[in-house]
Amino acid sequence: AIQLTQSPSSLSASVGDSVTITCRASQGISHSLAWFQQKPGKPPKLLIYDASTLESGVPSRFSGSGSGTDFTLTISSLQPEDFVTYYCQQFKSYPHGFGQGTKLEIK
Amino acid sequence: QVQLVQSGAEVKKPGSSVKVSCQASGGSFSRYYISWVRQAPGQGLEWMGEIMPILGSINYAQKFQGRVTMTADESTSTAYMELSSLRSEDTAVYYCAADSANWPSGSDYWGQGTLVAVSS
């Protein structure tokens, strides 16, 4: 099974900052990666699919890039509601596993 | 707009089974990739498997092979996930999710989650 490793596991930043979260796959997955945001007590929300395509309705301060084994989610100009947890998920092959998550905290 | 509504919370004894339902409205249920994802308290997301009703295809995570059964009733636009031989480690919120793309690329619709608590 393909393993996804996110880094960092947690990250402190301030409102207005820009941050980057990394997701590394144990083998090449082309562009078959999605990013999700999860707020406490809520289901995940799709932000990015196919590594870099912004889901409809998601603010443009979210962007994704990468291919093969290395991917990034960048959030520019952080807003208070962005300080939650983010997950990557791969779709190259089954099982469609998730990364372990990155918790974004207010500094 | 697609809505997924899941069945209510369950409390189960170790060794028993649970069946969670997920009813879709507002979309083409049969053409969606319906996946099940669980989240233990304070933990990350765990993919359990996926069913695609119109293709009749099902894929389970190896971890759950032999214990999980995913089905779909196209007449009622309802997906089901049954997990057997429950143990305390199965205590989690279980989500159904629908991917409306032509191939799996990220579930754009999610149910509200169903808490399954396993306790003696």
C-alpha cells in the first residue's frame, strides 16, 4: 500500500501569514492527490483535487502543487477559520489512504 | 446539491456487528464512488473501502477484509457499511462520502458522521 507522510504534524502561524504543508508518497502517484480541511466535529471538506485543482467554492488563498511523490498545500494570508487540521489522500491505487494530518495552530 | 444523511449513533457490545446507512439525495447516486472513512477519537482519517453502485465494484482496505461489507441499494439511493466482530478499537465516527467525478479524485460530498461506540 502507498504510504503518505505529511509534514509537519503541527504548525504554528499568525493570521495573515502564509504556510506550506507537505505530503510525501512512498511511491509515485502522478497527480492523484487531494487535500482536505477538517474542522472539529465536522466531516472533512475537499479543498484541492488532482494535486492542484481548486474545488469549486474554495477560497483562492488555498493552492496545491506537486506530482510524483512530493506535494504541497499552501495557504496564503491565513484567516482565523483556517486554523484547523488538513489531510492529504492519494487515489493512484487502492487503498486510498490518508496522510496522518497537519494541525495548524494560532501562534 | 447532493446531501448524504447517515443513520444515528450506535452503542454495541464487543463481538457484535453494526450496520450504518447513508442515504443520498439530489444527485446521481448510482454513478458516485461511495467511500467509508472512520475517525477514532482524537485520531486521523482512516479509509475503509469504496463501492461504485453502477459498476458493482467494491474495494476494501486489507485491514478490514473479512469484517466489513459495503452494499448499495440503488432503488433507495442508500449505501450501507456493516462491520462485524466489533472490538473497542472500532469506536469511532464513521463517515460516508461521495465522489462525483468520473474516477476517484476526492470526495466532494460527506455525510454528517455516525458515532459507533463499542463497550461492554
